[in-house]
Amino acid sequence: MLDAEAATLSRRNLLLRAAGTATAFALPGVLAACGGDDAPTGASGGGGASGAKEAVGTVSFGSNASDPVPKEAYAKVFEAFKTATGGTVKVNTVDHNTFQEQINSYLQGKPDEVFTWFAGYRMQFFAERGLATDISDVWGEVGGNYSDALKQASTGLDGKQYFIPFYYYPWAVFYRKSVWEEKGYEVPATLDELKTLGAKMKADGLAPIAFADKDGWPAMGTFDILNLRINGYDFHMQLMKGEASWQDPKVVKVFETWRELLPLHQEGSLGRTWQEAAQSVATKKAGMYFLGMFVGQQFEGANRDDLDFFNFPEIDSTIGADTLDAPIDGFMLSKKPENEDGAKALMKYLASAAAQGTYLQSDPNNIATANDADTNSYSALQKKAVELINGASNITQFMDRDTRPDFASTVMIPSLQDFIKNPDDVAGLTKKIEDQKKTIFT
């Protein structure tokens, strides 16, 4: 795996490199490889990566975009793709979590030709195992529209490209401006100020921090940000690569800090989805929510205009608050695609500013990756997200993308849920994680 390194981030110079090594892992079940939601065949403008139409045919597309907003956004992209190229996309949409849990079996079976996935470690894991097709030739045509850093995030261990970046988004603390104005709340700059704010929200009858971990992954974001704020980027990446001990006092401090914050978190999190937690902010029952910018999918109309965010506050002044999770989502080409030429034509189109702009018109909760993407139509929230990422000195992908997939799914998801249920046995928890880590990383 490529080593992670720090760099200043901008929309044209996005640095996201994953860390560690990976081995095979098994996941239950098999995703359906055909059928599903066919994209509409109407026309809606947009242009291809090149001017001339090619004989594209039909391309099958495996999608984890099961929520209504991104699902509709992809449908419009594929309408525009048909207008631009004459090609048709046959979409197989699977529940987001099921898609991720069964991806290994899916790719070893009869997968769709193009499928949604993630940059960095997760991309390299499947490329290294021969479960993805090299698309370096596609990059030879579209690479000029991406930064070198984005190309690196799309590159396998063999130096070839296997991924097309589509959008990225930051994790931050989201809230409704009207609620904060009404209550006189101010953005906290430190952890102590966050605790004081949370106590005031609680007194005002709000759940201070909306929280949900029914699906296992959201709590990873909380661990990530606390570890980054307390121990810094380098230690966090060492931990993700299996090089640091989970029994290190630095990790113990992360869980102890989190334990202090748990009384401010919404109760019953293990039975709640992120969408339900977001709705508690939308309905003014919770004061704030630490999540990815996709939280905006749960806010419509005036509610969306009322949405704002702030960077998670500083905990240690020597560490600062200029590191954050900002994952990249995009696409890969499965092994031995039946219509390889058509699939690569789709990949080239998805790399274009036209495709990304079409998507963001329906799902304006992300930032386009193409250099020539039109940012003039960005909402205030999107522009603020770009500013936040521009100011970051280090960027991480997210725990389940920065570490081994098997460690993330079989160890960290249940371990963090165990912590939420019983936060008092930090020593026992960290020992259990470390023991399992040694088995997996050897």
C-alpha cells in the first residue's frame, strides 16, 4: 500500500493516499449481478469526455446509491450519457451497507461492468487481487482533468490506474442556523467549549449531538476525529496501518475523551440509522451532528438553506484542528467486463465536468473532482466545504478506507459498538482490539 503523506489540499490539488497492506477477506452473501433499476432513457443535455459518439452499447452499472437523492442524481447522469454517446446504462442498485458487506463475493462472481467504490486502500485491495480491470488507458485520455494527487489516489500498487474519482466531501459538525440563532449558540473553538455548549443544549431540551451507529460505520468517524485531534495525523495513520498499538496510552486517551462526550450524544444510537439521526437535527430535536456532508440529503428546501457546519474543534493546541476526513467516491471497472469498450466510454464520461455537474445539480452535497468543474453554481454550503478542505494540512479517507477491510468490518465495527454499550472498560476494549489486530495484520 502507498504510504500516506501530508499536503495542503485544494480542489485542484487534492491529496488522498491510503496506507497499509491488505490480504483477502470473506464476506457473506452475493450481490445480484444483473437486473435492478434501469436508468431512464430520456435526454437531459450534458456532454461527453470527447465530442464524437461511439458505438457504446449497453453497460451494466453496480450502484450503492440506494438513497433517493443520489439514486435520482445518477439516473440523470446516465440520461445525459445516452444523449452524449448513444450508450445505455443498466443500473443494479443495492442497499449501501449490503453492497459494502458483500463486495468481495460480488466481485468474485459475475459483477456489473462498472461499479461504485472508493479511492485509496479500498481500491488497491481489489486491484491487487485481480478483481478490477486496469484503466490506465482511460487515464491517458482524462488524466489532464485531474490533479496528480487524485491520480495517485486512483493508482494501484502496480503503478496502474483502477479508479475514476467523481466527488469528495468533508466530515464536519452540522447544525441548523435558525436553531442556533434562536438559542444564542456560538461555534465552539475547543473541546471544553463544545462540552459547555452541549450542556446548554441539554438544558434547552435538545439532544446535543445527534448520533447513530446501527450500520456500524458512523462511529468510526467519531473515533477518527478524536484521534486526529488528540494524537495527530501521523499516529492515526500508523494505527490504521497496524504499526501502532491499540493499547498505547494515546489510544486509551481517545476512548476516555469519547466517554466524557457520550452523555451529550443522542441515546439509543445502536438502533438508529444516520438518516434518522439527521432527521432529528432537521426537526429541531438535536442541536448538531458530526457526519459527512452527505447529511444534506436529509434536508430539503428552506431546511437545506438553514443547514450550516463548523470544523470539529481543537482538543490539543499543539496538534490543532487542521486535519479531517474527506473521502473520495468514484468508480472501478470489474474484471473481464463483457462490454469493455462501452464500460470505458462510461468511465471517460464520468470523469468529465459535464457528468459531475449533472450529478451535483441533484445531489449538491459533495464537491466535484474534475479540474474544470463549474463551481459558480455551488451552494454556500459547498463553497464553505471547499474552503474547509483548502485549509486542511492533512486529509484522511475514513477508518474503513484507511485500514484493512477485514480489520475494519470484523474488529472495529463490533468494538466501537461494544464501547458505546459499555464505555467503562477501556483497558479491556483496547486489549481485545490489539489482540485481534495482531492476528489480522501478521
